Amino acid sequence: MLTKTATHTLECAHLVKRYGAQTVLHGVDLHVRDGQIVALLGPSGCGKTTTLRLIAGFELPDEGRILIGGRVITDRDTAVPVEQRQVGMVFQEYALFPHLNIADNISFGLRGTAREKAARVAEMMSLVGLAGLEKRMPHELSGGQQQRVALARALAPQPHVLLLDEPFSNLDTALRAQVRSEVKAILREAGITCVLVTHDQEEALSLADEIAVMFDGQIAQKADAQTLYQRPATRAVATFVGEANFLPATADGDRADCALGTIPLQEASHGAVSLMLRPEQLRLTMDGEGAWAIVRWREFYGHDQRVGIVLDSGETLVARTDGSAHFVIDEMVRVRLDGSARAFPESAT
Amino acid sequence: MTLARWRFFLLVSGLIVVLVTAPAGAQNTPQVVNIYSARHYGAIEAAFTAFTEATGIEVRLSQGSAQSILERLRAEGDQTVADAIFTIDAGGLSLAAEEGLLQPVESEILDEAIPADLRDPENRWFAVSQRLRTIMYNPETVDPSELSTYAQLADPMWNDRLCLRPATHIYTISLVGGLIEELGEEAAEAIVAGWVANNPQYIDSDTRILETIAAGGCDVALTNHYYLATLLDQDPDFPVRLFWANQGEEESGVFRNVSGIGVTTAALNRDNAIKLIEWMATEGQAADVTGIPGGNYEYPVNPEAELNPIIETFGEFKIDPIPLNEYGRYQDMAVALLERTGYGF
Amino acid sequence: MSLVTRSLTTIARPLAPAAQGRGFRLPRRLPILPLLIAGVITLPILLLAAELLTPKLDLWAELWSTVLPRMLGNTLLLMAGVGAGTLVIGTGLAWLVTAHQFPGRAFFDRALLLPLAMPAFIMGFVFMSLFDYAGPVQTAWRSLFGRSAPFPDIHAGGGAIIVMTLVLYPYVYMLARSAFREQASVTLEAARALGCGQTRAFWRIAIPMARPSLAAGAALALMEAMTDFATVRFFSFPTISEGVVRLWEGRMDRVAATELASLLMILALALLLVERQLRGRARYHQQGGKGRRPVRIALKGRRAWGAFAICALVLFAAFVLPVGQLILWAISEIDGHVPGTWETVYGQYVGNTFALAGIAAVLTVGVALLLAHSGRIWKSRLVSGLTRLSTMGYALPGSVIAAGVLLTIAPVDHQLNDWFGTGLLLTGSIVGLMYAYVVRFMAVAHKSVESSMDKVKPSMDEAARTLGARPLDILRRIQAPLVANGVLAALILVFVDAMKELPATLLLRPFGMDTLGIWAYMLAAESFWQAASIPALTIVAVGLIPVIILMRTGDRA
């Protein structure tokens, strides 16, 4: 059982980081509630790993401040050294100490008597489900096991915040889903404030309470998975999180006219807009209502399929439907929209 | 065992060790004499072993060059552990004596054993063996009648026939210093320039010089006498002969240097050091390895001592009477002279 | 449970408010440790350089009018001869064993490294005894061809050059060999496909590509040649290094010795500069690639035996002959042993040597660890510059370092003596010598330690820090154990190098602290070759340890 004595919210305010002339963080604000798991999601080079390293204290921001549990650990005048921050970290390549066995790896960060350490190690071993492997050396474990040792090692000293840097990228795809749910269970049980960096949206969506999507050194949107998917703040977020079709349209209040006809909008808008349509919102039928389109290609996945269609107006869309319907390439189908669309004002570009 | 018990155990056992060993250490003060020695190799160890067997006094040697011994003594002052210094050069001993680093020793045994010209006028140091640097020749190509003095080796007749030790070696420097002392700088320079003009082979080892003569590489050379004795001991037919230089009536005699020993001013084991010197001047004058001169085929300083049979064959000779404490006085001048004349190095 | 959890909550104590006050800002903090190390290591060199700014003109005039021209000429001649000799022999042998197949190739491939175990001065006195006028070779020559049959004069510098070439060619061989191995397969096959014969491939592909390695190898060989004073002394071929030692040890003229040492330092730094230029931007030694091994040209008939004979001849001359002669001498020394002679001091000298070399190894590797560790923590150009500065001692002759170290510690010594009456606390003890060893061997230790530290991923340091480990904890708990192998290699290399070191040891050893090397040198200088063979063989035997490790691990430099 884990006891918690204080709240450990993480607060990053206006973090700016420059490397020479290049600015990699343009004022990042991030708030993580006590016990919350937040994923930093974004393409490589977006600044998510830099943000994590600033929190850990490996690097210092040029502007901004970081607080844990309301205490400043980094600002213009303060830089609590890494080793005094009580921030745990799980590294991409785990960074287990190859010369120490599993138990010694886990107890590395512990203080106290040998007996206390041993008890804590045992507690962590059972938490991550590796009891009995104490005397193994890191290289004798599988990737998933190493991953859990890394987690146990980071959690053992009861850090205030846990940071995970691409924690699943070194695992086989087949293993990932399983390890992910194990890790999620462990993190839930530990109840720890947690920041996860990943470029894999699936990972972010399944693990995190909230996801902060980053582009070009800024957080574009921070929200729970559903909001993010259904109500992305920008086109970029919409594209990065899940698959999105965009269709030019003219909005007038809560409706818009486009190649698919008149469509209900999530929020009222006016003028030239770009509609975001998720592939599963597009219903394809052989008959019934909807605009005509030609099937251009088809990827069949079993329980569902992706179908590429071209509208009369020349726009290409991707639809995702269940696997039962049979579509023939170059044949005509009808397309209609389920639910409402999100409209982004058409920018100058 | 808990940590506390462990500490207790350590403490107790430490105490026991101290209690047991302390009185033992106090009772057995071993009889020792500490010597700073400039003699590096072989030959003297057997003699010191013999001394220890005879007296029960252990000889502890620290070795270094004569210069570093002096420097060490100066630096250590009263704190020195050295009871005596033993060098292969009278120059260093006289320097140490003049600087007050050595103390006078009054000993009837020494007065009797060592002639006055082989010790410091104030008895601060004593020579214990003598070596002589003289002419060596190949009897097949050189008739002894062709040889006479060091200076004569400058004669063009020895062109391409001479072997010399390089200018860098102390033996060469001392020899040239002797020439300066005896003949003055100008005459000495003329002699050395004559040697150089004879296109000598420079070989940085007396032994190798003698072996080169034997092999026919040169006909005459200057070396210390005992190198030949050593080689004759290994091979009685070794084809090189010794010629005592400067033996004519007008001439002053062959050049000498000595190994000597003096008691330091700060000696803690003064009596043991004196015992050692007395032993060196008497039993230690033996002609075999148990003697200081014997082990190295040097000449004893005690007129009573027997000669090693090999050096006995070298015959009678006269020695240049330069006072021993004059040695070293001309060293700097000799070095400069050697460099000026282009003597090899 | 409650007990454990309670203690654990104290482990996971909340951030103490004090921590904020103590917090520091990394970029503002100076890398004190590397600055300190680099400062201490470069101080002797800087002080020596400062001597050049205030030249004692009358002294230089005197040196110039007497011995300096000849010493300078000899030094340059030695450099040229050894440079050319090691390049020809080292490169030629490396090409032979990497690109050709012939009887004994696999054996020679490694065995040709053996001369690395042999200090030049030991080889020097063995060759001196064998090849001078009175030696067995010339004696046999005369008995075959008559008394006046001409034989090259080994004292004219030829002897010293040959001896040093034979001892030092392995540096070029080692680096050239691994360069040839790496480049070989693809490039050389491409060249052959373009109709380039083996000889042309060698001149037009292999040599230009290996140039950085060849330059590095020759530079290492020349640095060794430059530090030597004993071999050239045996062959009466005085160089500047010999002059420094002679003025210092023989005449106790430390002022003149220091001036001369500063001149030698300039030569050494010039050599370093030339090597950097020749090396260009290329890394001179990449670890063996995983590419295919080159197809070796199989030599047949006379050519195969010719290749065998060349390798065998070099190995014989550079290793079998000197070791064999040393063993023969040692046997006759032990046979005709007079009790109470060398065996009474042998143990003492072995003890001195091992103590000095051991302390030097521990000290040097310890400092190298701190340096490599700082390099990882700071990762700045300043620190890597400081590191490079701290490891330049390998290029400087031992006598130069000795002179610099004395300049550094003698004033401290005098000050201490004035205050506390400590006498020659530093100059009279092993402090000065250890200082010199650390300066001279830092590069050896650092290279070995750093390359093993590079295997420790930076994330391991970071992981340890997030777990609360302070920088020195990381060094002790993570880096040190992980680099244990590299540290062990560094310890062995420095130990053996210190054991073989002669000039700095001779000039700075504390009174009474004679080593096997000094002993062997002193005996050999008086032609007591049989007696010298015993310490010499001991040195060679210990020196073989790292060479054998090197031979086993293939091409680690």
C-alpha cells in the first residue's frame, strides 16, 4: 500500500528554452493535478522531450518557472538540482544499471536501513509483478520486464512527480498494448502525478487522463481524450490526433454548406470554413440519401475497412466503415455525414 | 555481529596488539648504522654482510648520486637519518666536511690504519679504497717503451689508435681536473686538444674500452685499473696490459681517486658508524669480496693490508700527491675545457 | 507495515524549503574540478614556457658555442631517422599482414607487437654489446673478412636510430594495421575492380586513406624517441634530452637543464602540431568496423617465403634476439652468482618499482576518472578543451616534465620549509615524481577510462540523478563500477609505462628510491650487462602483460 502525504501538483508556467538562435519552447504552460496522468503528445522535435527534461532539471529554461506542490523548483533565481527534486523518471531505453541486479536497481534511490530498503524493494517488486526476480541481472529480463523494473525503480523513493519518456517505444508492437495496461494499472495504484511523453497518439489516448498536444514548442490543446478527438482546437491537432478529412464549406450559424450538402456544426460559425470530418462519421451506402462519390481504393482490416472516395467536386475523403459492406473500386457510392462537423475558419493559406 | 560489537572487538584486539608489541619493540633496539651511499652496484654488499656478521650491526643503505647525497644532507640538517655517507669521490666528502655536515672522529685504530694523506686533516672523513686511472694497451701492437705519460697520448703517433671515455663521465672530468691541477689550464688544454686531434673512439664504459682493445679496436686507452683486474679475474689471458702513467723522475705519478666515508654531524648511531669505519680500515681491507677494496679489485688504504693477487701483478708505482680534498676543485674548469676542445661526449 | 511506511515517508520527505535556497543555476557554475585538474597538470608546462620568455642569454650563448648545435643536430637526425624507419617498417609490415596471405601470417599479425614490451634503453644496451667493435658480431665479421673489413660505425647515430626504430615501429604498425583492416574490403575491392593492382592500390588507396593513422603512429614513436636519453647515451649520440639529464644529474646544473628542457618542449609541441596537421580532420582510429574482412592476396612460392622472412627478421631483431641475449646473461649471472651481491637489493628495487608504479597508476587513473566524469557532467567546449590540455603530457619528454615539475614545486617546498621547517617535503619525496607521472601518463589513462565511460549511456547518469544521487555518488555508484574494465586497463597501462619510464624517474626519484629501470640503466652504463639483465628481464616480463592483452583483444590502441 502506498501512502500519500501531500499533494503534488505540477505547474509549468511560460517555459521558454533556446538553444543558441533556435527557440525550441515558446512559452509552455502546463498544469498537472495531483495524481493526474498527462501525456505530452506531438511529432518529434515539437519540444515535448525538452519540456520533460526541464521538469526533471537536466536542463534549465531561459524563461518561466516550474513548481511542484506549490514550491518553486525552477525559476529565474532558483534551480533545485535534479537529485533534490524528487522527480522520478522512466527513460526510453530504461537506463537500468547493468552492473546491479534488479533489487539493487530498485533500491538505488532509497535511503534508510537495509531492512527498510528490502521491504520497500519487495513492495515494489510485487507492485510491478516481478516478485522472485530480485537477483536477476537486467540483461536477463525481457523488454517488458525491464520496463517494469524501470518503473519500480523510479517509483520506489516515492517521487512527487513521475516522468515517462517514450516508455513503450522500445517494445514490440505485440507487447505494447499489454505492457501499457499493466503500467496504467500500476500508475493508478501508485496514484502519482505523472507526465508521459509520446509521439504515439494511441498510447496517449489510452494512458492519460489529459493529453497536451504540442507543436513547434507550444501546447496547442490540452484536454481529455474524447474532447481532443471530437473537438480539436486546431486543424493541426485534428490531423495529429486521429484521422481527419477536411472539406471547404460556407458556414452560416450552426449549419454549413459543402459538397456533402448542408451539415450541422458543433459550434456556430460564419463565412468560409474548413470542415473536419472523422472517417467514421462518413456513412457509405449503395442506395439511399447522400452525395455521389466514386470509390478509388479500399483497405480491408476485417472488423472495419478504410475506403477512399472522390466527390463530384473533386475532393478526396477517407471513410471508415464496418467490414461487412462490399465496395467495388470505381463504382459509385452515396456519402452522408453522421452527427455534426467541426468548422475551422479558413485561414489566409 | 552488530556494528557496536564489532567496534568493541576491534578496539580490544587493537589494544592487545599494542600491549604485546610495545615492550618487545622497546627491548630490542637493533644495532644499526644508516648509510647514504653513492656506490650503486655489487661488490660492497658482501663486505657489509661480513661486517654485520662480525659485529651484529645491521647496515642500512640508501643509494643515490654523490650530488644528491649532499643535497639531501643539506636539506635534512639535524633531522637526517644518515649516520655516515659513503662516496666514490673525495671531492664530495671534502665539500660535505667544509659545509659542516661531517664530524671529526677520534680513533686510534683509524689513526694507525689509514695514512694521513688518505684522510681529512681534521678526520672528518677517511678513504677506504683507492683506484687509479692509467694507461691500458694492447701488447701485440704497442711496446711499453712507447708509453710514458697522459700527455704523451696527445702525440700524433696515437692517431686513430686511442680509446677514451666521453667527456660526460666523472672519470674523464676528474682526470682532466688532475691535469689542470698539475700542469695548469693552458697545458692541460693543449694535451686534451692533442687527444682530440688523435681522433679517438669514445666509449662510455671502461670495461667496454678494454674489450675493444682486446678486439683490436684501439691500441691504447685510459681506464681505471680495477676494470682490467675484473676482466683478468674472469680470463687470466685477457690480452690487455696496464701501464702506470707519469712514473718518470720528473713526473708526479698516476692519478688517484678514492672511495671514502665520513660520520654525519647529526649521526644518531655515531658509535656504530665509527665501528663500521674502523672495520673498513682493518678487517674490511681484505683482498677478497669481504673487503671494501677487495670486492672491487681496488687498492687498500691500510698499508698492512694484503693485495689481491691480480692487482699485485700490476707492480709498484707512484701516485700523484695531489691532496685528496683538492679533488673536485677543478671540475667546472675541466668540463668547460672539455667542451672547448671538442672532446667527444 | 506501518513502521516501513513511516520510514518511507521520511525517505520521501517533501522538498525542504532550504533546498530552494541552496539551489544553484548550472550554467553559472564554473567547472571547478576540471579547471583545477587542468591547472595543476599544465602548470609545470606553463612555468617552463614562461622560462622561455626570460631566456638566460649568456647561458644560451655558452650552450650554443659548445654543445647545443651538435645536440640539436643529433635530435633532428634521430627524429628523421626514427620517423622514416618506423613508417617504413610499421606500414610495410602492416600491409603485409593485412592484405596478404603467407605462412605464419596469423602468428606475425600479433607477434609483431611484442617489441612494445621492450624499453628502448634495454634494447639499446643489448644491441650495443652485440654490435659494437668488441661485440660478437663485429668480431665474427673480422674473423671472416679480415681485420680491416669495414663495418658501419654504430656510434654515429645509426645504432641509436636502428635500435629505436626496432622498438618503436609497433606504434605505426598497430595503427596502420587497424586502418588497413577497416578500409580494406569495399574500397580496395572497388579499386581492384577498376583494374588497380596490389602495388598501386597500396600507394593510391591504402596509404592516403591510412595517413591519419600513420601520422599518429609515427608521432607516438617520435615522442618516445624524444624522451629517450639512455639509448642515445649508450651510443654516444647525445640529444637534447640527454643534455637535460646530463646537466641536471651529472652537473647538478638545474638552471641550464631547465633552459634546455624548455627548448626540447618547443620541439615536442612542434611535433604535436605537425601530427595534428597531418591527421587533418580524420579520426585516426575507428574501432574495427563490422564490414567484411578484406580478401587477402595469397602469396606463393618465393614471395610467400620472402614475406615470412621479412616478418621473421624484424621479430627476431626486435624481440627474440634481445630477450634471448638477456636470458643468456641472466643464466650466467645466476650461475656464477656470488652470494651477497644483487639478490640483496633485488627485492628492494622490485618493491620500490612496484610501489612507485602502483601509486602512479592509482593516482593517474583516479584523476583521469574525475576528468572523464567532469567531461560528462559539463559537456561544454570549455571542459573538453581543459581535458585536451590535461592530456598533452604524453607528447612531452620525461625530462621536460621533470624540469617543469621542479619549477612548480620547488618554490612551494621552500615556502613550506620557511614556515614549518619541513625540509624537502615535496622535492625530496615521491610527490614530485608522482606529479610528473600523472602529467606524463594522463593521456594513457584518460583515453582508456573515457572510452569505457562512453559505453555508459548518459541516461544512466540522469536516472541516477533523478533517484537522488549527487554527482560524486554517480561517479562512485554508477560510473566507477561500470568502467571497471577500462579502469583496470588504464591501471595496467600506466603501471607498466611508469615502470619503463627512465628520465623523469632518474631526475625526480626521492633519495634512495632506486627502481629496476634505474638499476638496469646504471649497471648497463658500466657494461655490467650480465647483472643488468636481471632487472631488465623483470621489466620486460611485466611489460609483456599489456602487450599480451593488446594482442588478445585485437586492435585496441
